[in-house]
Amino acid sequence: MRLSDYFDATAERFPNLEDQGRSIDFAAAQRIVHATAHALDREPGLRPGAHVGLYAPNDYRVTLLQLAVNRCDRVWLSVHTRNPVEVNIEVLSYMDCEFMFFHSAYEHVVPQLKARLPKLTGFVCIDRPSEHGPSLEAWMAAAAGPYRAGLENPLAGAVLQPTGGTTGPSKAGLYTHRSLEMMFLALRECFRFTPDSRVLAAAPLTHAGGIVALACLCCGGRVVVTNLTTPGQALDEIERARITHLFLPPTLLYMLINEMQAAPRDVSSLKRIMTGAAPVAPDKVKEATRLFGPVMAEGYGSTENGSPVLWKHPEDYINPDGSFDDAALASAGRAVPYARVEIMDLDGRILPPGERGEIVVQSGTMIREYYKNPKETEAFLRYGWGHSGDVGIKDARGFITVVDRIKEMIVTGGFNVFPAQVESVILEDDAVLECAVVGVPDEKWGEAVKAVLQVKEGRTVDPEALIARCRERLGSHCAPKSVEIWPELPHSAVGKLLRREVRKRFWEGNWRAV
């Protein structure tokens, strides 16, 4: 089934969307979805399979437009509005964007899109009339009535997701209808969505946060859409709307913890806070559990393999007596029911528990291909598995711990150092907000381990004490040779810490990069 088929299956039963106090019921939402699908069919040259972009901040119409594009078998393109417009122009050109829905907040970029993207021939403003295109309301006005879709082709393209962050369109993964369906089923089971669920859509709807919102919606739950500027606003919304489910990258989770410590709110409605995109320090999970209750879950996936393929429920790492299972807590979780996840060596052999290798996946959530890139597609699917690029260890219980990215391993004096191990120790210091450990040029060691920190406002750290702790816990070869404190660390458009950007600053002008 298409994701929009699941939406239709529940469309007449439940309330669903709320946008900053405004509500729209399921029947009205369905009318917008179907009318938009009809209107897309009317657009000259916009045949099934055409690529449709969504350039907007979080807005309830983004979710409905994603469903409409899915309903009429077009492909929606993910656009990160936090990227510079120049990067998004490159991405949209690479992904052959043909039609664009935009929000008035980004009306100023439309002239550049028109000038630079000749394949992009249609524009609709989703929230009001614009000199660059009709309003969504006017555009779909003559397209009312149920939209009767034909039989689904499960292997047809449904979403095109770029893998580049702030560095441009390196690659883009093509999800199929089957990929979306399997991600929905996995999220439904992992989040345990019911018609009583209320998701706070705080993460960008154009990325993973949008899939979480759609999964809740297609289970009959309510989605509260918001554009947050402070962690306090998130806590206020949780308290006001009695939010049950929340998805956040680790950076935002840490900010939420700090805000909750400073000004507690009533968060008793929460049933699940899911985080992903990067490993979460175990001590942060323990603190979040103290503040929010036993609600913390972790999901693991990737653009290429889909998400989630690993999942960790609170009962996986909290023992019946309330103590923590530290080994399970440090892991990314176990394979979800719709995925097989193993550890593989360089020769394609599946490794036994306890051995370190690459995390590989077999799942219906995976991309069909890298768009216009058969060589990279073949490399990604070598040995019949989807390759993550992550180094991991699987224990006898099936828990997989992510050690690091293969390409981010530091080789110092002949020893392999995985930054995530060092970062985990440093993040035990409560004054450290974030940490990026990188290899920097060193005449003696080849690469030296350096820790770059962002410290919580009003707090201080002792670099020498941090180095000594790492030396004691991990050995001298893993301990940072130096520590720097930056006012802010770089992040991608979806809030992921960009360790490679930190590393690049130390290698600029050097004759080598490793």
C-alpha cells in the first residue's frame, strides 16, 4: 500500500493535525490531500514519477502535500530550508525538480530558483497568494472530489532524499512506496502509536521528523506542528497539548534537558522521546530518564538503509528494579522486526558476536538506488547487504553498539582510535554540552587526537582533567593530546553534529588529509 492509502484508511475516524492552536480534522485534511492530487494531475507535463519539491518550514500543509504527492504517484523531494539557498539550488538541480510548493517565508528565494532551475516550471505558494504563483487554496479550488488512485507499483519511486548535509548534493537515495510502507510499519510498532497519540512535530517535517509525523497520522493520532526557536517552547507545548511522543536529534535533547533542569514543566503525558542521527551519551539518557520518566528510546538508521533498523525501548536498558543495564544503554538497540542487521568484515563475512566490523542491513526500508549513480548503488549493495559506513559490535543478546564511522577513524602512532569512544567519556562531564573528537596533523603521531567542546552557558571545564579521565579509561593512545573550547559546534540542516567540518578546519592548507 501507498502511505497515503493508510491515511485514507483512517481518514474519517480521528482528529489529526494542529498547527499552533489551529486544528483541522481528518475529513478536511483528506479533502486537501485529494484535491491537491487532482490538481497535480492537471499540471501540463507533470506525469506520474515527476519530481515535486517542498520548500517550507514546519507547517501542517507540508504533511498534507507529502500525502498528496504520494497519492498521485509523484516523487517528493526533501529540501532542507536551513541550508544556504545556493546549496539547495544545487540539490534541486541534481534531483531534477519539476514543480515546487513553497511557503511565503521563502518567497524571496523563488526568483533564484526560477533563474537557475530550467526544469522547474510550476510554483504554488502554500499559505497565501504570491507574485510567483497561485495560493494552494486557489490552485486546488476546482479540483475537489475523491481521488481514485490506480494499483500501486511498490517499487516505483516515492521520495528522493539527498545524503549531503551542508556540502551539496553528493548523492540522493530513492525510496520506493515499499520503502515508505515498511518504515511506517516499523515506526508504528516501535513508537507504539495509537489513536490517542499526540506527536510534537518539532524536528523538520521535510526530513525524518516528517516520517514520524506521517506514521502517527496514519495510525489515527494527532500531530501538533510547530516551529520552535527555544527548548522552553518545546516544553511549553508538551505541557499545553499533552504531547505523548517526541522525536529529537541528540543536540536538541541536550538542550531540552538543560531547560527542564532550569525550569521544570509538567511532562507527565510523555510516553516516548525518540532520538537518533547520532549516538547519545549514556549519562544524558540517565538524566533524561530522571527528568522525563522511563520514556527515552533510540532509533538507528540512515538515508540509505531507512529508519529505524535498530531500536532501543526503555525496558531494554532499565532493569525491573530501576537500575540501568549499561551495556544495553550504550548500544543503538536491536534489529526491528522488519530488518536484519549484522556485522560484516571487509571480505563480506558476517562476524560473530563481539567482533568489530561494518554494520550492514537487509530490509524493505532500504533505498532502491542512488539517483543517477549506478556505481555508488553497486558499492552500497555489495555482498547483497546495505552498507552503513558505521563500525559496530553486536553482543550475544543482539544489541549493536556503534563504535564510529569507518572514514572518521583516527590512526595515531599506528593505533586505531574511534572518536565516539572518546566523546562518550568526555560527555560524562555535566558541563560539556557537545563534543567532537577529531584527528589533527601531527609530525610525531601522524594524527593527534583533539577534543573540541561546546560548554554549557555559565559553566567551565578543566581540559587537563578531561584528558586524564580519558587516559585512565581508554588508555594513553586514545586520550586527547589537546582540548579546544568553541562557542558553537557546526551542525547540519537537521541538527546533526558535523564532525567532518570540525576536522576540516585543522587540515586546511595541509598537504595531506589523513
